Amino acid sequence: MSVHAPTAVPKRTVSEWTEISVDGELRVMITWTKSPRNRLDRFLFTLFGTNREHELTLDAVGSTVWRQCDGTHTASEIASILAGTYDAERVEPVEETLAYFLMQLEERDLIRFDSE
């Protein structure tokens, strides 16, 4: 997690997201269009009729993280928010769990990291 140090600042790259109520909890639903990265991707998307529209509904913890990925909170600050909001058994080890989740969001091009 070299570029994802505790001082790294995650920032959303997707502007289309809404909050929906699921079982009385507000959850974030992200909508984005996956773009082909090169001509081969474009060809394969066309050949296999790949749906480029994606939707992802986050659980309560993921939604909390997403809301904090506004470019003003460091990964360390987000970890502190999670630790103070949720039971330890749900998020521990918080730094490791958060790092893994942020990397998943980054792999989907939903966030990027800025250095503080």
C-alpha cells in the first residue's frame, strides 16, 4: 500500500451516486459507465456485448467510507471515523479492511488517491 499510505487522500472520480434506504439504513448506490482502456477492450466489449453501465450498492460501512472520499479526509482519518462509528468486530482490523476496500474502489476507477 505504498501510494495508499495513511496520509493518502482518497477522492471520488464518479459524480453519479445517490443514497437509498435499505432496511432503514441509508446506503450509497454508485452508477458509472465503464470505458474501454484500449482498442482491444473496445473490440471485446463490442464482440461480447458487454454492458458498460454498472451499479454498485454499498453496505453501511462502505457507504460511510464513500461519503468520506471527498478529497478532504486522509485514509487515517477515515479509519478513525469507522472505528468510532462501528463495532470493532465489524471493521477490525480497521486499517487493513479499509485499505482493501479503497483498493477495490480504485481498481474500478471509482476513486483516486492524492498525497496530502
